[in-house]
Amino acid sequence: MMMLTKKMIEIRGLLQTVGQSDQLTLPSIVVIGSQSSGKSSVLEAIVGHEFLPKGSNMVTRRPIELTLVNTPEAKAEYGEFPALGLGKITDFSQIQKTLTDLNLAVPAEQCVTDDPIQLRIYSPNVPDLSLIDLPGYIQVAGRDQPIELKEKIAELCNKYIQPPNVILAISAADVDLANSTALRASRKVDPRGERTIGVITKMDLVDAARGADLLTDRKYALRLGYVGVVCRVPQTTGGLFTRGNGNIQKAITRNENAYFSSHPLEFGPETDVDVGTNNLRKKLMYVLENTMASSLKTTSEAIQRELAEATYEFKVQYNDRPLSAESYLAESLDAFKHSFKDFSEHFGRPQVREMLKHELDQQVLTLLAQRYWNRPFDDLQPPLPETDPLIELPKADPDNPLWHLKLDASSSSLTKLGIGRLATTVVASSLQAHVDHLIANSTFAAHPFARQAITEASTSILRELSYDISDELEICIKPYKYRIEVEDHEWTKGRESVTAVLKEELLMCENAVKQVENEVGGRKKLKDVMGFIDRVRNGQVVIEGSGIGGAGGFSAALLEKGREGVFLRDRVDVLKMRLMAIKSKQCANKKNKYYCPEVFLDAVADKLTTTADLFLDAELLSKFYYVFPRELEARLGRNLSQAEIERFAREDPKIRRHLDVVRRKDLLEHVLKEMESLRQLEAREKRGITRP
Ligand code: GDP
């Protein structure tokens, strides 16, 4: 029953996926031999393909861990380098090329390395075997080879031929066995010859009688015996099996059989010698299977130790907290949705209202400045003889059409501002900013992929909603574009509200003045340059030319600052003057709206805000609050593949380590269970065999 080896090879593959194979050595067959002993030819005969690096100066520099997997149902034969992720390679010359490249990649000064190349070959024509091909022993270093090479190869081989591995010692028939480096090396670690199989190659090169003698050697007696082979691929010109991708097993066997059967006396069925690649293959399977069986116990114990270690780490470092990529994603998503819900409960109509009103206040300030407050001079030139609206405003004659026109134009500017777009954009950007903030404070912060998915979800929903909402809102406020009635209580409220707005603006201007003072180096200096600018404006001083490059002993930069100071001072004056006006009796009554455009415009802004906040609350907030969590679920929940979830979770190094421990522990538990059932099977089998 050849199933232990297959199972054990599977188990080793599993252990390799969690990087455990180093500590847990399952027995392999280690192939050693001198250079040119025919080692590669034997391996290729077993596999049935030429796939090993060849060439006069080709020294194998890395061990090749060759796993053969028997696939009885399949037709195709292919190789795989699990560590390289190249996929299935059906062209064996490609495998040969890859192996050559991997060998050449080892720097010459390093000679050889014990970092193995893993290669798996799947075929219906190979047995389940685990072989390790090692660099061939060399006698004398070649011309361009370092002198330590010989030494290093011996060291490397020595590391691999330790128990529980089986040694496949290759020697050529045309070399005296006493000179076989492979047999000598094996003798050192296996003095009683219990786990060494001797292979004598090139049997065709010696006299048949001498060949048969070699196979029954008593001097180097091996319990597992010797097998004689002829592994040369027959060089029939143009032959079907000689070169290329065809299987060479048949050709070799035919050639071998022809040779051995032509010497029936020495190698025939009557003799007790063991010959032929087929026999060798069977022997390898049998020996490896038995070795696997006898190492089951120690391997189980080693896995148990590993498991104990992983369990300990899991307990101490992670408090036994179970974790999978799925559970991590689900928890993260839940926490995020929770924080979003929390946010949505605190961000409603009042918050929208405050935001919109603030935005409109700024618009009102701009309008006031444009239509009422700006003095007509800005430059370093004397003023034009024109009326100053600010001085005129308090005396405004309500019957004068100029003041009607000014106020009507201002309020119409406000209503025709495009409130629909403006308000929708303000609220949508605020929602987006809040979502960004929530992401930054969530576990998703460490996951670029999820961050992007969430951001995309919210931006696309907001974009889509905004499109219709801004148009619809514009329609809602349409009536205000034609006629605005302000009630008494609205007037009172507007008066209070605009006072606060102007006071805040005043404070900001005063702070800005201080800032300019600091920038020019003190209040006195600013006052001097502002004084100069004032004198120019009043026509007391005339500047020759444009004044670019400085004037009156002040640099251009200083004049610029001075102008900023003058602007701010004037603004402060205006604000103070208007605050007083609003406070006065005149502005207490809405009848005097032409005297008090600030109050009226504030009341208009308030009406617009009320319409907009109601609409946006119903249309934008509630819809977003409903759709967004569902979109998250779709993008990060249902629609992710297993691989994507895994990739997501592993983006965070802390989670990756946690997942690794859990995975290693689970895998070792699984492997241990498998091993236990194998041991039971094995025990039952033994009982069955030994029962009389
Ligand atoms: P390695 O260096 O030990 O891997 O040896 P190779 O497998 O490359 O073989 C060395 C040389 O011996 C090659 O030219 C092979 O063709 C030849 N060779 C291998 N096996 C046999 C054999 O059984 N009979 C004969 N006549 N030549 C062989």
C-alpha cells in the first residue's frame, strides 16, 4: 500500500505553506555521487525527462528538493516551482532552463548554498517520491572554480545525508568502488549500511561478470542492497524518444533490458542481483514508504512540539482571540458602520442650518461691501469728487429710487446666487469630510484598499444625489426671487443675527490689523505709512510717476502693507458705524429697511436657509444615511472574493501576524490529526501482517 508517502508528501506541502518544513524534516531520499557518476541520468530516468542543468562547467550550486507526485488519472506531465509562482510548466526544457538560471544566480564566491530549490513534478509516470539532488562531489577543482568548492560541496552533502533521510549513493561501474566518494560519505553517517541504497551506473561499460560482482559487493555491504542500471539515453538519430519533450523512460528501459537480457548468466532471473531503472524505482518507493512509516512517531512528536509553541504564542500574544480574515473584515465593517450611524444621529437639520447660514452670511457681507460699504478710492491717487454712499446712507430718503434700486438689486443677487448648487455642495462636502474623518479614526485607516473603496462609495453616492437635489432646491426657492415679505418677528431676529455677524467680522478685522502691525514691525511704523497714504488720498501730497518702487521714503512693500492697513482701518470704521446704525431706533422697524440693508438681507438669508435646510435634510441627508451603509456592505462585504478579503486583512502587519499564528496553529492541528490516523492505519496494517 503506497499511500503513506503520498500522504506524507501532501503533509509536507501543507507544512511548507506556513514555513514549518525547516524544523520538521520528513524523510527524503538524498541523492549523492561524484561528478559524472551518472547521477543526473539516474534522476532523469526516474522522472522520464531530461530536466537537469547540463554543460561542461555546470556545477549544481543549490540542492533541488524534487517532489514527484503520481497523478494516475491525468495524462499531462508538468513541473511547478512553488516558490516562484510560475504556474504549470509542461515544457521540460523550460524547467531545465529555470534550474540553470537559479544555479547561475548563486554568486561564484559563495560556491554553493544550502537554500534549496523546490521543484514538483506531476505525472502519471512517476511514483510518489521525495528526492533531494545535491551538487556532485568533485575530485579536483576546475580551472575557474574556487578551491573551497570541493570542501563546501562535501559539507553541504553531509548536512543532508543525516537521518532520517535515505541515501542514494551513486557510483559508476567503471570506477573502483573503493574510490566511490558517495559510498565513502554514506559510510561515515551510516556505518552499518542501514539506510543507504547503492546504485551502480554505466553497467554497460564493464564486463558483465565484473558488473555482477559489484552488485553483490561484500566489502561495502548495504542492507538495502545495490541496483545496477544503464541510464544512458540511446542515441538513435532522429529517434522519437531521444530529445525534446517526449518521455524517455521507455527508451531507457528498452535499452537497459536489451543489455541485461543479453547477459542472462550474470543478470538473469536465476541470479540474485538487482538491475534496471524500473526495479530501482520500485525499491525507492518501498524504502521511502517504510522509512516514512518508521518516522511517523518522531514526526508526530515534532509537530506536537511545534503546535505547543504556536498554541503558547496564540495564548500569550493574542489572548486566545480567534481571528480570520473574514471575521476581521466583518468586525471592522461593523465598527465603521456603527461610527457612521453615531455620526448621522448627531448631524441633522440644525447642523445643516448652521452651516448654510454661515455660508450665506459671508455672501451677505460680500454684497454689502460691494454695494454699500466700499469707498470709491483704492489707489494712491486723490479721490474723484463723488458722493460717498456710506456717508449718505444714514440720510437715505426712502422715496429716492436710488436706495430702492440698491436694496432690490442686493436681495436679488442673493436669491439668484445659485443657492441650490451652493447649499448642496456645502453640505455634500461636509458629509464627505466627515466620512474621511471616520475612516481615519477606524481600523480601515491602515488599509489603503478599504479606504479607497469607502471614499469611492461616498463620493459616488453624493455626486449622484447632488445632481438632482441642487436643481430641485433651486426650484423650491424660486418664489423668493420675485417677492420677499419680511414679518416683524423676522425683522427682529435679523437685526439680532446680523449684529452678531458684523461683530464677528469686526473682531476679525481688528485682529488682521494687529497682524499687519506685527508684519511691518510695530504700530508706529504702520501708522506712519498709513498717514502718508492718507495724505496722498486727500491731495496733500502728490507722487511723481507711478509710485512703483516706493514713495515718500517708504519701500514698495511697506506701501503695500500700508494700503492693507488703510483698507482694514476703513473697514473697521464702517463696521463700527453700521453696528451703531443697526442698534439705533431707526433700524428697529422694518419700515426703515432702506436705512438698514444689513437687517433686511439677513432676514432674506434666513428665509433661504430655512427652505434649504429642510429640503437638504429630507433629500440629501436621509438618502445618504440610508444608501451609504448598504453600499459599504456591497463593496466590502458581499462582493469580495476570498483572496481579496485575505489581501485586505494582511495589509495590516499586526493582523497579518495574528492571522499567521492562527493559521499555523489550525494547520498543525489538522496535520497532527492526519498523522494520528496514519499511525493508526499503519498499526492496524502491521497487526494484519503479523497475525498468523
Ligand atoms: P552526473 O555528473 O553525475 O550528473 O553525470 P551525468 O548523468 O551527466 O552523466 C555523465 C556522463 O555519463 C554523461 O555523458 C552520460 O551520458 C554518461 N552516462 C550516464 N549514465 C550512463 C550509462 O549508464 N552508461 C553509459 N555508457 N554512459 C552513461
